[in-house]
Amino acid sequence: MSVDVKESIALARLLRAQRIAHLATLRKGAPMASMTLCLPAPDFSAFHVHVSRLAWHTQDMSMDARVALSIAETDDGRADPFTLMRVSIRGDAAQLQGEQPELRESWLQRFPEQKINFELPDFSFWRIAPREARFVAGFGRIYTLSAADLVACSTA
């Protein structure tokens, strides 16, 4: 793997701590990014979103499964924001069918205020399976990771 143990731990911490992602989809052939909530699988083999079919990003994923997620450290006001850790994950989205009780429980542990969305018929889970990622651990510390590299980081 191209990321050392220290950077793997930092990436795993980032992915587990940050609850917000920017989801980029293709809308009529052009990129569109929107904020969404995100839950990584424990082994980082997937990233889940719970979205309404009324949202543009959901409509876009239905038309073209190619997406990207951008997850970053929260801006803490430091002088150089380019030193914030961030990762962009390119992958393929697929709508999950059925109730998904274990995923729902994990989702509600992470986002308890989202319980109301499970009562609305237009919401469903989508699984984003990573193909590759670009991890910026800080200025000049940049790594290209495969899906297998992401999974390996989950054990760091």
C-alpha cells in the first residue's frame, strides 16, 4: 500500500469522524455536487447515503451510477486551509432494496435526528462502492488509493 501506517490511521479517523460528504453526480452531462450525510461501512468497502428520490443527486444516480464523494476535515480557521485532510472517492452508486435493518440502526446511531426520513416513502439507502480515492493528508502528502487500499486503511 502506498500510505504508511500513520497516514492510514489518519484516513481511517477522518472517514469515521466526518458525517458530511459532498456527493458529485452527473446531471445532464455536467458535474453537480451537493452536501449529504454519509456512513462508511466498517471496512470502508462501501459508503452509504440515505436520500430522497426527489433530490437531484438521487435522480442523477438513477441515470448514471458514476459518482464521487468528497470528505474533509472541518475548517478550523487555520491560516492555510490547504493543510486540512481530505479524500475524494470515485465509485459506483447502487440503490439498496428492502428494509436494511442493520444499516438503518447504524444510520440512526450516527444521525438520530434523521428518524423521520424512514417514515417517508421517497427515501432509500444507496451504496457507493469505491473504485479509487485521492487522499490529501496535508500539504504535499498526496496518495492515490485503490478500493483495496481503502479497505486496508480500515484496520489501521
